[in-house]
Amino acid sequence: MGNRVVIDPITRIEGHLRIEVEVQNGQVVDAYSSGTMVRGFELILKGRDPRDAWAFTERACGVCTTVHALASVRCVENALGIVVPPNAELVRNLMFCAQYLQDHVVHFYHLHALDWVDIVSALSADPKATSELAQSISHWPKSSPGYFSDLQKRLTKFVESGQLGIFANGYWGHPAYALPPEVNLIGVAHYLEALEWQKEIVKVHTIFGGKNPHPNYLVGGAACSANLDDANALNAERLAMVGRLFDQAQEFVEQVYLPDLLAVAGFYKDWGAIGGGLSNYLVYGDLPTRGYGDPTSFKFPRGAILGRNLAEVLPVDGADAAQVEEFVAHSWYDYSGGDESGKHPWQGETKLHYTGPKPPYDQLEVDGKYSWVKTPRWKGHAMEVGPLARLLVAYASGSAEVKEEVDGALAALEVPVAALFSTLGRTAARGLETRLVARWAKEFYGDLLANLRNGDSRMADTSSWEPSTWPASAKGVGMTEAPRGGLAHWIVIQDGKIDNYQLVVPSTWNASPRDAKGQRSAYEASLIGTPIADPERPIEVLRTVHSFDPCLACAVHLYDEQGRTLHQVRVL
């Protein structure tokens, strides 16, 4: 039996995720992923007005804030047969794009970059050489020797004070770090710049939805009125600001994020063969160009890939009970009729049943139930969702834009297509789709301006808002692509009230425990075979799990075969 390494929590922003891995001969041979906090949103929603569901579900997360509202209004619209006006679709697309731009940049710099960038190493960088390197990969104006020299002095004061602040508790000096000091200094500089930039792009949400986080949505359309000449509406001045924000976002992505991503990736090409995990990918798709009712118009195509077969994209239907099912064999829930069978979300149950050890505990009881996350399956298959899945399905679907981006990145890094199926591929996919989204946002913005200038100011259809016009029973599904992957909400409406509501979120797909057949989900599968240079500082585990984008600060514990604590390390 190998050493058990426990990382709890492993996340860097929010959420309660525990990872346990068994290590033998310097490699992970088994892995377990556990969600250690129950949500219960489904229980909160029962009996409420379906039109209010978005306001509750949007608060399931403070990071993916808008996409839960989008999935929620769509599931109600699907149940009641509501079609939203074109302008509302465009506003939703623009809010979607703003969320992706902010979320992906924050992920790369603040949640994942420190798995690759050694902050302390930047102290030994040559500011002049750093400037020359920065200017060779980008035209970003903040690249002078003086700029990097001043930053290095600030960083030196942090280190000499013994209080690294936001850079405290890292694995600095770990032998798995491979970047030269100059690249590390660039990474530190752009980490700080990204903190300033990210708060600007979310102003798009305040313009269209009144606030951020948790902007307003509306069943039937967008929660704003449009009149180019009205000071109290979505007018020319506010639209001009939206345009400027997307221009700035595109510049930051093109001149900072993508050059940094490719520069870092060039030193970690070996990670193009690590962390691949599952060979199945699921995408619900989004960003409609001819209305949400026409999935063939999505910028992110809908579909599934099995066995990494890029020659075939399979159709996906969230309303098909034979496709999506959730299992609880290893989750702290009970199903009426037994825990071995799955349930489609319309028939889903949220019956809590904790059977694990009393916290705090040394190890999960992995032979039984060990997570608050249910285990979803698509036609019985464990599926990965997220940026890599989106790019693979789009690539396999024949998207010329996506193919150009993917092929260009593979050529720049001089790695084969197979490198996509990895931790490095997952990280690169997020950056490539960010560049695509920045461009698509400009297209949607132009379309919205054209509609408004042509006199079409419709933002909502509330003709079906009266519950007296609804059928006695109705059910619907609303699907979207959260930054972290496929997100869907299922609703059952009875006599005008919510009778059942189920959320299957990206982390349900990726972070879930094994199913009744013993099939691992994405996190667990991706860790098998991961090399561990130093079990007391398992940065390699962080790299792969963080490539999926979970969040929050974490503490690391190392245990021997008998579960005795050998070492404890806190990490950023």
C-alpha cells in the first residue's frame, strides 16, 4: 500500500473540495475526489414561483454567477414555450462573454499560474533581460526595464519582510518548477495587472443587469430596456462603454494572457502527456447566432465525443431520460428504490444521508459513500466537461475558427494533437477559447447596435408571464456552458409552482466520486499516473486538479499507510 496524500481543501477561491491520492514509487496509483459541503438548493426552490428561480440559483456560486441565472431562465422558458427576442439573446451572449473573459483570466493568473510560476525565483531575474523577453512576445506597453525593476524591488520587500501576503505559503523552490527567473518575473507582473483589469470587464454585467455579482435576469428576455436617447435606459452612452470594455478585454487577452500562456507552456511540454484522464467529452453548447432554439447556430457546438474519436460528434439532448442520469452509490444521498440505479434530473431526488466519518477525519471511507457531489453519467459514460471539451467538440464539428486557433497553438508549441488530452492541453484550451470569445463578443456587440439603430428595441416577451395561461403541469431543461463546463437546470412545474428542481453543474461532472460500476470521474481519472517528485509538496496534483478550475486556499497533509500524520504544509 502506498502513502496517502490528502489535500483539503485544494481549491483557491470558493468551494470545499478534498483530494486524496495513493502514491507508489513516485506516481499516483489511485485518487478520490470529495465534495465536503452540502448545498441543497433543490430543497430551497420547491414550492416557489418558477420566475424567481434564477435569483436563488444564481447564488449557488459567486464566481460563475451569471450562468446559473441563464440556465434557470432557460429551463423555465423551455417548460412554458417562451421564445425571447433577438436583442435579449444578444444581451445574454454579451454577459456570457464578459463572464468568460473575466473568469478565464482570473483562473490563469490567480488560480493556476502559481502552479507553474515560482514567485521567489523572480527575485533573481535581470530586469533588462525580462524587458527584452516581454517585448519579444508582445506589444504590451508595460514592459520597460524600469517597470520590471520597480516591481522586483516591491517583491523583494515582501520576501525580506517575511510576509509574502498574497504569495505566502507556496511551494517556492520546488524542483518541479521549470521557468527561468525572467519568465517568472513577467508572470508576477501580469498577476498583479490582471487583478486590476478583471474588475473592469464585469462592468458589462452592471450595464445590462444592474450589478455584479449576481446581475438581474428575466424569464422571457433581458432585464433592461433599450432606447438610444433615454438617460434611464440602455442608451448610446452606456453601449459605447460596453464597446470600450470589450476592446480593452481583447487587448489584454491578445497582448498579455495568450503570450504568457504560450511562454509558460513552452517550458512544460512534458505536461502534454500528463493528466489526460477520461477520453469522453460532453458539451451542451452556447452563444447562439440565430436564437437559442437553433443549436446548429451555436459558436460553441453541442455534442459529445467518446473514446477521443474526433471523427464523430454524437448528439446531446438534455430532455432525453436515457442520456443524463445521476447516481449516488458513493454520494451522501439516498434514492427511493435503491442507490444502484440512476435518475434523470426530472425525477431527481435530494435526500441527504451522511454515512462518513465525523469531521475532522484522517481519510475518506472510500469503499462506501464519500462525497456530497452526486455522480452524473451520459449514456452510462463518465464525461469531462469544460474548455478542453468545448474546443474538442468544436474542432471535431468542423469549426474553422476553432481549428485555426488549435492548429496554430500546436504548431507554436511544436506538440502533436495528442498533447491536447492532458493537463497542458486543458490549460491551453482555456486560453484559446478566451481569445475566441473576445472576438465573438465584438460580433454580438455589433449585431446589437445594428438592431437598435434599425429601430428594433424589443428586449423581452412577457406574454406568457401570467400563471393562469400556463399548463397545469410542465417541465423544462435549460442548458449552457459555464466557464468550467456544461451546466444544466431541470424544472418540473405543477399548478404554477416548482415541484422539482435539479442542478447538474460542471463540478458535478468533473469532481464527482465513482459510480456504482467503479468508473472514476474526471478529477480522479486525470490524477492516475501523475508523477510526484516530493510527496510532502505535491504540486503536481495541484497542477492537474487546478487545470479544471476549482477554487479556494488549501492545506496539505501527508499520511503513511496506517493513516498517521507525517507532515503538514500549507499552500497558497
